[in-house]
Amino acid sequence: MAFLTALFPPDLAAAPAGALALGILWALVNCFFGYVLFRVFLVIWGAMAGVLLGAGLVFSLRSVPAAADLLVACGGLAVLLGLTSWFFCRLLFAIVVTVGFCAAGPLVGAASFGPGAWPAWVLTGLGLGLLSFLLMRPMVIVLSALAGGLGAGAYAAALAHGQTRPGAMAMPLWVALGVVLTVAGVIVQARLARRSRSRLRPPDSRRGGSRASRSGGTGVHPRFTHV
């Protein structure tokens, strides 16, 4: 229970009802459509990172930069990182999972298992990053359903119980909704993924055919870009 309490944001119940409702909507989209919209999400986050990186670069060089400098730097890096996120989604996803889990895992684990558990969290993050690269499709489905399900459950629990803190009425509701939504999200995303792949494939590569014909005549599958 201490582990779950550490994951539940302590000030979430104090957020406005409108913000919690938007959080529920966003979490449900991620829970049920995370794989289908995966590349779109990556491009958005990549473009946002490019804007922030461009602004930081310009302000580090000039205390009062011109608007044209900001536009060129932010726009150029946003396009560059957005395209990188699209074409190298597999590699980028593995890096994000590894870095995110290695950075956030010790913080959450310190509140539950003590600061000495950080090597296990780092090794787990490296393992999950490798799995994310090799088994991208199931990892995206499971992680997006888990994050969306738990997020929607947390927002719904905070919205239903107002100022109630974790450990009282909000915690059981959060766990119950999170588990149900996560399982439902995995099932829905798995079915949507099969349908979207069959529709997006070229007509000559849906069934049968040689290895060369399925990969565009070269017999080479792009490991960094294939979803």
C-alpha cells in the first residue's frame, strides 16, 4: 500500500474539477488508443522538446534574442525532432522507457523500499528498454494501457471524493478503476492494433508472399522504424 500511496499525487484532490475531467479524458485516450496514436504522440512530444531546446539555446547565446532567432531555432528543432520521432520511433521509445524508468523508479522506490533499492530499479529500466526495442508493439500497448488506466482511476477517485487523501476512500476506488481500465485497455488496443495493421499494409503484403516482397523487394526490415 505504501508503494501505491507514493504513486498517488498527494495534491491531486485539490485540483479543479474541470482539470480533473480533462485529465480523465486524456488518460482514457491513452488507455484505449495509445498504440494507434503512438507515433502522433511521439511527434507531438518531440516537437515540444524541440521548441524548449531551441528557446533554451537562443537565450543561452543572447540575453535579449530577436523574434526571428527564436522562430528559426524553435521551429527548426521542432521539425527536426518531430521527424526524428516519426522515423526512429522504435529506438526513441526504448530510450524514453529506459531513461524514464531509471530516473523515476528510484524516486518512487525510495519512498517505499528505501534508497538502497535504486540499483534494482536501474537494472529493471535497462531491461524494460531492451524489451521495448525488441517487442515494441506489446510494450506500447501494455504501458499505455497501464499509464492511462491508472491515471484515469486517480483522476476519477480525486474527482469523486474531493479532498479525500490516499489511504481513505480514494485509494480503493483508484486501484479498482485502474485495474479494470488497464485490462480493458489492453484488450481494446490489441484488437485495434490488428485491424490498423491490416488496413495500413500494402495490398501485396497482407498475406503470403516472399520475404522480399513483404519488405518492399529488398528483404530488409528497418528495425529502428518498424512499428
